[in-house]
Amino acid sequence: MTPREFSDRLAKRARRAGVALEPSIVESLAAYYQLLEVWNKKINLTAFPLSEGQDEAFDRLLIEPLVAAKHLQSTHGHGRPHGAVLGVRPRLLDIGSGGGSPAIPMKLAIPSLVLTMVESKTRKSAFLREAVRQLGLADAAVETARAEDLLTRSDLHESQDLVTVRAVRVEQRLLVHLQAFLRLGGRVLLFRTVSGADTPPLVAPPFVYEATWTLVDSLRSRLVVLRKML
């Protein structure tokens, strides 16, 4: 796929999802996608056939995170911008980062994010570090660990504004772990496919269910938002 073909495909998919993209973001997303394609031939980062440029690959890996970023930057029901609620430099902890989506596209869309990607597999962590380096992402780090391994890190306790989770089974034990990283009022963002429920069945204090946002209509994918209130 040529750079022009990539840009045209991305712009088309983004417009369909109601997202406007600056040329600089398109260029960075193209570099990320190309790097993902190269590394995916060596290690299993994603099951999508990237070289074919399928719409589902674009939507899952790029469009969904961009729509999520748009929701975070838009005005919610109380008339206040999400960005103001999150602060000037919101901190994002991405669990099971794998090939870097949704974390890297969200970081490209919201450069002020202070991003920490958590990935337990060494080779995938190596890819993430290379992506951070090649894309020149400031305030982005990679932890080669499981989420529960980081519970001993006092510097991470109640330090995050956002925690993102995709392709990880959401159980009560996981939510208990994740709440330790979130500040009061912080959110867990659960990327859900068509088979996932709009509301996790085990939402319990300190979490409350806040919202479900549509991501990509054709995929019936949603973003379930939980907020830490206690």
C-alpha cells in the first residue's frame, strides 16, 4: 500500500467515524502502521492481515482509538471538556499493550498524554520501545510486566487519570488491581467488541458505571467507561 493509498483509506474510514485528522497525525499513523506491519512478520503482534489494508484492521487498530480520543476531548453531559477534567497532562496506563493499539494512536491524537504501556512479553515490549523511538513519542514508556506486578510500585499508586484495557478478560480481580493505579475520579476505558456486554457484570465500589460510547458502527464496537469514585 502506497503512502497515498494509506492516507486516502485512513481519511475515508475516519470521516465515516466522524473524526477529522490533521496531516501530521496521518503521517505519524502511517509510520506506526508500517512499523507494525514489518514487525508483525517477525512476531505475532496482531492477527489482522496488515499488508492487505483491510477496513477492519484500520478500524480496530487506528479508528477505534482515534474515536476514543475524540470522546475524551469532547464535552460531556455537564458541559465541561473531558480534557479539563483530566488535567493539562493526563496520565494513561495501557494494560496488555501488545502491538500498541489503542495506546499509540491515542497518544498521537492527544500528545499531552503521559503514556505508560504495560506488556508482559519481552519481544512485544521491544516493538513498543522501537515504536516510541521511531515515532519520537515524548513522555511515553514501556514496562515489561503484568499489571499485578506493578502493584508494588508506589510511584504508580493512584497516579493515573486513565487506564485502557483491550483484548484482556475483565474480571473483578483485574478491576481491583486497576483501581490501585487510578486517582480519585480516574477512568477505566474498556474497549469492547460486539460480543462484549455494554456494562461489565462485576462493577463494584470503588467503580461506578459512567457511560458507553460508540466507536465504530459497522463493527458494533463500544467503549465502556468506569469511574473510580471512592
